[in-house]
Amino acid sequence: MKTSDFYYDLPKALIAQHPCDRRDHSRLLVVDRVTGALQHKHFFDLPGELREGDCLILNDTKVLPARIFGTKEGTGARVEFLLLKDCGNDDWEVIAGPGKRAKPGTRFSFAGSSLCCEVLDVLEGGNRLVHFTYDGNFYEVLDQVGQMPLPPYITEKLEDQSRYQTVYSEHLGSAAAPTAGLHFTEDLLQTIRDKGVRIGRVTLHVGLGTFRPVKVEDVTAHTMHAEHYVLPAETAALINQTKANGGRVIAVGTTSCRTLESVATFRGKIEAAEGNTDIFIYPGYEFKCIDGLITNFHLPESTLIMLVSAFCGYENTMHFYKVAVEERYRFFSFGDACFIR
């Protein structure tokens, strides 16, 4: 299968630059993956699509305000740092730009805070290893100086940074939001619970590799980025009980899907687990856990549209994407959603 098989034409005007005024008022395209039938609804209609005995699995990762701007000691040159990975002992892997200003040994300060850093090394691929010093709690300082690391296709300023977090976000560590979850409100989640649908959580910290384009034409030659996940024991028990009782396991987002399918694939069953996954799901993959998927609309030729195609079927997927464009759905992180059942 070729990467170009997953191309579709998307007018730039359909790339959502800001969230819907109310989280659950975004549109929802309901897709039957067996028949290909489509229904046009809104996200607040989701409870009507769920059944008593189903379970929803949410990714409760929290996005770091990981975009910070430093001033180089001695010259005053400005450098942008994007925090990627906590390496321990206040050392972080970062993207620095312009990179030529961030050579090993250079130091930077961050206005309005006690935060400083020194570049320790240039890593393979050009990322930097830096060491931070600060007063107090690192994440509290980061909240003072950091900005949300919005995807490159969002060019407008986000006025309310909380709109790039899910209402159930808890564990800091992501460089990007699990965007399928952005549509939920506390009231909507309660309505879903009241219907007899149980809710479980996993954590997968989303890396910037999620936006990395597939640069090879042969899909199978692409190497996925690794991301850290946690599947708690109570969530594993909920999933196994749901399956045993004939309910559906519905993943909210490709991140929740990848977590569940990683554990089911590499451990042979759903059980408590923690680790790193670089699972690459594309057509031909046999799903071992999920029965439904709630997700946004993804970039052409991306690994995420490949995952959706694996679950929904290639022809079905390319068809409903074509319909979504024709019906002027909003695309990508702040866009509308689909429920594939």
C-alpha cells in the first residue's frame, strides 16, 4: 500500500483555526464501518449512539505549555525551545530554533521567571539536550513562561489555553493534545454515565512525532515514533468485564486506540501495563480490543488516517472523508469529529 493512496484534497478554509464556541457543539459524523452508512449529527448527540454496557476509554494526558522563548546570555539573541522529553535530573530533550544559536555551552534565561538553561549537547537529528535551573517547582515555573505547542497548521493565536486541554486531563507529559477528547464536557460525560456507559482511562503522552509526515511511498517502510503509555489495572478490568458482558469498547482518539491495541498485541491480552509503544496500525492490521473509535479528521497521507482506514476499511474511509469535505466539516485538531462503530 502506498502513502499516496491516503491523499485527499482539503481546502485550506476547512482547517479549523480555533475551537468551536462550545466543546460539545462541534459536528459529529457517525460512520457504520460495515455498511458505510453515514449520519450527520452533533457531538452532544453522542449519548444516543452509545448503549448501556458499553465503555469509553479516555486518554487523560495533559499538554505541557512546552513552547518557551529564551534570551542568550551575552548577545541577547532570542531562541525558541520546544520541550520534547524529560530525561531526568532537570535535563530535557528539546527542539531549539534557530539551532545555530544553541550550541553546547551556551546559556539562556527566560524573562519574567527564575528559569535558566544551558545547552549540554547536540543529539542525533539536531535536537538539543539542555539542563534547566529554577526556583521552586519546574511545572509551576513553566506555567508562567510557557505557551501551548499548537500544531503548525494552526496559525491563529489561542486566546484560552485551556481549550487545548481535555476537561479530564490529569497527567502532564504531552507535546500535543489528544484532540478527540476536546469535544467532551463534564455534563456530557455525566449524561453518558447516566445511560449506563462506564468510563475508563489510559495515559499516552503524545509526542510531536504525531505530526511527522510519512516520507516514504511504501507505507510499510515508515518508522513510527515511540510514546509512553500507562494502562491501569482498573481500566484493564473494566475492558475485560465489558467484553465478557457483550458490551463495546470504544476508544476516544487514536492515542487511546494505540494504547489498547499495543497491550493486546504485544501482551496477548488486556492487562495492567506500562511502557513505550511504536505500534503502526495501517490496513491489514487485525484489531484485538476496540469495537468503536471516536476521532477527529486527520491530515492527508498521515499515519492517523491510515489507522482509521485499518479500522473502518480503506474505501469507507476515503469516501467519508470526501463527504466530510463536501459537507464542509472542520478538520484537524480544533475541528469536528466522527464516531466509527
